[in-house]
Amino acid sequence: MENKTSYWQENLRLIFICLIIWFVVSFGLGIMFVEELNTIRLGGYKLGFWFAQQGSIYTFLGLIFWYTKKMNDLDKKYNVEEE
């Protein structure tokens, strides 16, 4: 029972980290701080616009791969990995 509790606590921690990053990138950088970011240019485009259109997508894709890697590591740690 202890292993199940620890496993789920670590899993929930990973999900919480992903949600925080998702919120900061999509809401924070894409909406709240867009004016400040628009003073910086990236490839000719305003950085705020870039984050709202492209950066958030790249971040979300990165989160998917990061979460998959971390969950595979967690599965191995608790000996519940798939073969």
C-alpha cells in the first residue's frame, strides 16, 4: 500500500508541475505579459505574439515528451513498467 501511495504522490507532483508550466506559458506569457514581451523581437516577430502563437505549442509538445520520460522513470522506480 505504501508503494501505491508514493507512486501516486509522485505522479500528482509531475502533473502539478506540468499544469503550472502550462498556465505560466499560455496565460502568463501569452496574455498577461504580452505587452512587455512585445518589446523583444524573435525572427522579426514580437515575442509576445510568438509565445501566443508558436511558443506555447512548442512548450506543450515539450511537456508531453518530458512527462512521458518522467513517467517511464517513475514506472521503473516502482517496478510497474510495461514490457
